[in-house]
Amino acid sequence: FSYGRWGFNNSAKSRLADILEFPSGMNVWNLSFARFISESISVNANIGIQTKKVEPEQPNFFSIINGDNIEIEGGGLIFIPISIGLDYYFLKERFRPYLGIGIGSVSATARLFEASGNINDGIDQEELGSSSRVPFIEISPGFIYRAGKNVQLGLNCDYVQSDDFGTNVGGFRKYNGIKITGMFSVVF
């Protein structure tokens, strides 16, 4: 089980490839299952979720009562990456650095809600949405530390590169970036 921060490579939103953006309020939850097939190699399956909620600004109550025009925008964005991979561990000690590679697919969905008008003439509401699913590859350096017989702690840094979504999803063209996560593992 891991939790961390996601940073989008700016090429995910534009043609610039040298800027890394950490959107506020977009965190990563990930659940992984791993099985060692030798002392140095493990296979893993992962599912994650990333959400971003766009909170609308609350209109002034007295503006609404007085019949002033209002405009409200809100919505959300969700990414669900699913992947499988291999990790190679360099040491056979309590502290075990590794390098991994994986492939997967990410489902992206965005919704935007807009409302405008006034109390006298009515409020018009519009909902816009887009979604897509694309394959990706990831490279995962990190380490685990065996803290006890059945407990491991770790740090992981994934670099993810995907195909284009085909259509922008919440302003994003791709699922490209870096994910840094702290891990807590239970060993069975």
C-alpha cells in the first residue's frame, strides 16, 4: 500500500517538456501485490487512483437574492492506472534498492459543470465530459527496508510515459510524469 505525490511533466499539457507541475490537491493512492520469483526478482500488479476536485467559488448570497448574474464552474478529474511489472533487487540485506519496469493502462475521466444566470431569469446548467484509456510504460527505482519479520517500509519513484489520449481529458493530453510514493508492506 502506498501514498504519494504526482508531478505531471508539462508535455502532458503542452509541447514544453522541461517543466514539472505538481497540481495542488492531486495525490496518489496505490495498491500493489508482489511475488518474488527468485531472491532478486519480483513480479507485481498495481492499481492506483488519482483525483483532482475543482471546487467552485461560492457566490455571494446577497448577489443571488438581488438577482445579479452569477457564473459558477466546478468539476473533477480522475486517473486509474493499472500495471504489471518486474523489479530487480540489487542487495540481499534488510536495505534492498531495486530497479523496476512495468507496462499498463490508464483510464482518465474529466467532468466540468458550468452554471450561469440569475434568480429572476433562471440558471442555465451545462455538463461537459471527456474520457480516454491509453497504454503506458514505467521505470521504477526505489528501495525497501525490512523493518521486522512481516513489515517493510520503502520509497519509490516512478517515471511514467503514455500515448496521447486522443482528446484532451481535463486539459491533459498524456499521462506523463513522476510519482513519488512512500510504501508500507506486509509480508506473508
